[in-house]
Amino acid sequence: MGTASGVDNTVRRRWDKEAYEAKAKEKAKEEEEQEGSELTARQKKYRALDPLHQGLITERSALKREEVEKHRVDYGSQVGKKSVVSLVGDRSKQGGFYCKTCDVLMKDSLAFADHLNGKMHQRLLGMTMRTERASLGSVKEKLAALKRKRERGARADPEKEYEDKMARLEEEEEEKKRNRKQAKLERKLKEKEDRDKERLETEENADQDLMAAMGFSGFGGK
């Protein structure tokens, strides 16, 4: 009776880094040799915009929070605004969501969000899809900020905050009432002035008609 054979998987697998590094260099060399010959029109367009291929940067940086905040899009900024849309010519004037970095036009916000979070857009911004590795100092700073925020919340009196908020709301409501009352008074004064002006014009016209009926054309004439 034979013994059961097993697999020893208790040891971590070791990778041949030199072999994979050589393979990566060989692949990069092949891509450089084929560059420009087998690229599609879209690939050529993005290579022309790529800061790495332009020589503006030496390597792509990791995703940074400050860079993400800098390129954040406010979708509600154009709500209620009117703009002239052209179906030909410049893409930025054809309506929809236009990305100046990549020179592409998206028809809806979901597609535009997918594009902004996509690999190609981040590459043209000079970043990879890898997040920035947090340092010990940044972690300590974040923890200290959270601690300060928690302490401020603990020191605050909820009842006093509620009273202050209600006082602010009452003051704002009183201000709105005063403004409405002032606007109503101004409107009434304007209506009274218009009525007085109309009455005077009517009386002047009536006097002129009466004088004309009596045969008086005016005073001081020959």
C-alpha cells in the first residue's frame, strides 16, 4: 500500500526578480521599437499629450489627495445657466462634459466620472493608479487632527448650540419679515405715485378739452 503524497506549501514562494526584470526590460525595448508603427490613431493622440513621452516628467507619481482635490469637478456649477451649443467645430462648445486634458467629450455625468477616474486621464495628469504611501508623520498628523476635532465636540454644549442656532434662525426670520414689509411699503408708494401722476394727466387733458370747447386756444397769443 503506497503512502499518500502531499504538497509542501508552507514556505513562501520566492520570485526570481532578476529574470522578471530582464523580461520587463525586453518588453519595454520591443515597445520602443514598435512605437509609431503599430499604434492606432487614438494611441498616437494620447502619446502626443502624455507628459512622460514629451519629456516633461521622468516618472509618474502616485495618486495624491491634494491633486485629486485640485481636479474635483463641481457638477452643479452649471445648473440654471444657459450656453450656446454648436454641433460642429470645437468640442468644448458642443455641449456635454468636456475634458480639456484628454480632449474628449462625454454626453453624461456618469461617463465623465468614469473617464476622470480612468487610467488614461490619470496618466496624462502625470500620475499612476497607485495611491501615495502614507508616511508616519502624515498618519500622526491625521490622528492629531481627529483628536482635536473630538475634543472640540466634547467641550461643546449641545443645549447652548441648539439655543444659539434657534436664535440665529429667529433673527434671520425677523430680517426677512422686515425686508418683506419694506418691499411692500415701497410698492404701495410707487403705486400711489403712479395713480397721482395718472390723475394729474387726466385733469390736464380735461382742462384742455374744456378750453377748446369754449373757444380758448391759449393765453398771450394774438
